[in-house]
Amino acid sequence: MRLDEYIEELEPDEEAERRRLAKEKSYAITDHIEEFERRFDDALSGDTLVGSTSPSIFVGRSNYPDIPIGVLSPVGDEDAAAEYVTDGDWYRQGYAIDDVLQRRTGLLNSSKRANVDSPSVASRLAPSVHDAWDGFVGVQREVAIAGRPVDLEIGLDGTPDLGLEAGTDVATPRGPRATARSAELRENPYVPRPVKKTLEDDDWQAQGAMTYLYRRGFDVYDINSILSAGALGEAKQRRLVPTRWSITAVDDTVGQYLRGRIRNAPSVDEVQVWSNEYVGNRYWVVLAPGRWEFELVEMKAPGSIWNPDPHDDVWMASASEGYEGRSGYVEETAGAYYAARLGVLEYLESIGRQAKCLVLREVSDDYWAPVGVWQVRESVRNAFDAPPGGGEGMVGEYGAAETFHEAVATVATRLPVSLERLKRKSELAAGLQSSLDAFAGSRRS
């Protein structure tokens, strides 16, 4: 799958409505931005941001292939820079939507424009991205490959734009932005040895390099930044990758690797239901005996950030794959599909089993601002930490259900849609029962 297949367009009026709802729901964010402005004035020396510490980067997609690229740095809280990085720690610390927005609005995005294949928009004769270790593109790459936040000195043009971009279901919200004139390292960054190995191999395809880093203990969050900075893949093929695309590309690539790991594994031997709830999203994961299949069904409540009309019906979307996986990009559920699938595959690989899997996601009106697809990934990952059951007293109703149909029917009593409507949208809910009966018959014979 090519990276440009991960493009997902949003209508401008939809994004505007989501920003309006986010601001309407949290006046505290406005206060936080005003506090940021005060801290920014204190940190600025002339037109230079002195003592900046950058834990991460951002690569935009507007006007592709001439795109905005930036380094993200907290202002006035440099000693805690690592805490501003989007990763699983935010889930483990129980961040609410307000906490996420405050972290993101506390990060200044100092950015310039660059071509995805060349560090300079103005000159196509400039070195290609894979050779660029100087200038702003080079500094951004140093930040991306470093094992810890990097101290920088950033020269700015003008004052920052303090508006809040509410983000999308894939991308985490973004805070203040400023045009960078220059950026210089104030230290030699620490680069982990496995990352150095991928950089030094000019013939290593991106998919293989991503898988190698994952096997060496790097989470998808780390790999995503390295890919965005154009530091993975065959040398002549390396290019800057918009953050939104790279998030899904890494989830998909690692997911394909894990699916291969369980391809010949034995099946789970019983139907199990797992559940979790986080930031206004509720998840149910139903595993059933059989060869690998996967489906995600999303239900978004009226008045939620993705279904703003409070008088509308519950919005539903679904996507699925069989034993051989998918050959094209998922449109309806987009990045959430790959993030949820990754969480399931990690669990199955850890127990050495395969299964048919149905993930149900309910987005309530408590999810008033999208915080990023990481919450889908972490919610599904952590659903398997509790004993199987349905939560909220449902363990007694099914820890391990007799049939997939019974499990789905019980879960459906907690959903905002009827079982009949779920079956009309879900291929697994509508058709898996017959294959389960066959599986049970083969075990009895």
C-alpha cells in the first residue's frame, strides 16, 4: 500500500464545526492559551526562542508536496518536555480531553515549508531529503530520531498564531504555531543503536525497517516520528511523510507483521468478550474461534464531535478484512481501523493464537473534541488487561460465552443501536454464527 493511499479528506465546514464545538465545550482551553502567551513572551529573546527543548515533530499535509514541517516544544516547561509527547503514557495517567488539549496547546509548533523530496521549496537542486542533515529539515530529523528531547535554539519570524486546531480522529489537536527562520542544535542528540542501523542501511525498505524497530522494542509512536522525518526506507525513496499518514502507515505495517506471526497459530478455543471505556468512547472486543478475520464497527452518537446534529440518528460505519488481509485503504473508519486492529493483533500474538474478532466502538456525546487515534489504540490494547467480560456487571452474563451470537446479542443490549441494525452493518455479526456452528461440530466429531 502506498503512503498516498492514506490520504483522508475532510470537508472544511466539518472541521470548522468541530473546532466550534471544542471551544464551546471547554472555556478552560482559552484560559490556557492566554497563559501560554504570557510564558512565550518571557521565553522570547528578541526574535529567538532560547532554551527550547523539543520532544517531537510535526509534518503537515496542506499544499502537498510543499508542506509545513515543524518542531514541537513546550514553552516555560522545558524540564517536563518528555511528558508532552503523545504516547501510551497519556492513557496510563488517565488524561481527560482537557488534559490532552492543554498539553497540545502548550506545545509551540515552530515550522517552515519544505518539499517532501527536497529540504528547500525554493530550489529543486538542493540535496534530496535522505542526504539532509543540515538546516531546518536536518534539525527536525535529529529531533525525530533522538531517544530523548533535544535542546534547540529557534529563530522565529513574527509572533505565534495562538488559535487552537481541534484536530481529527487520527491526528492529535495542535496548539500555537509560529514561522521558524532557523533552528540550531544546542547538544549532540542521543540516537539509539537500532535507529542508527536503519539509517545506515540505504537498501532497507521502509516496511522492513519499521518492523525491525518494533521488534527491538520501539512503540509505534517512536516509529511514526522517524518515518515522518524521512529517515526510513531505501535512501532514494526517503521523503517527508505527513504525520497523519505516517500514523496509519505504521499501524498498518506493524499490524501486517503481527498478522503474519499468528497466521499458522492455533485458534482460541472459546468465545470471549473484553471491554474498555475512555474519554467518552466505549469499546467491546469479541473474539471467536476460527481463522483470522477482523471487523471494526463504529457508532457515533448525535451531538458528538463526529455527528454534531443532536437530532440526527446514530451514525454507523464499518470495515473488515479476511484471513489474507486488505489490499486497499479503509475509507469509512480510516485510522481507527488500523489502530484497533493493532491492539487486537498484539494481544493474539502475545498468547500465540488467532481468532475472528469484532470490535465495537461507541462514541458518546462526552467525546466533545477528538484527541487523536492514539486513544483508540490504547483503549483496545488495555481492554485485554482485565479479565474477559463486559464490564459494568456483565462478567456474570458472559465471561466466556457459549456462542458468538449470544455474546453479540448480550453486548447489543448496551449499544445505542438495535441488534438488527448492528447485523445490517456488520458482516461478522450477521454471518459468523453458521461458521461457529460448523467449528463446534468439527470439534465434537
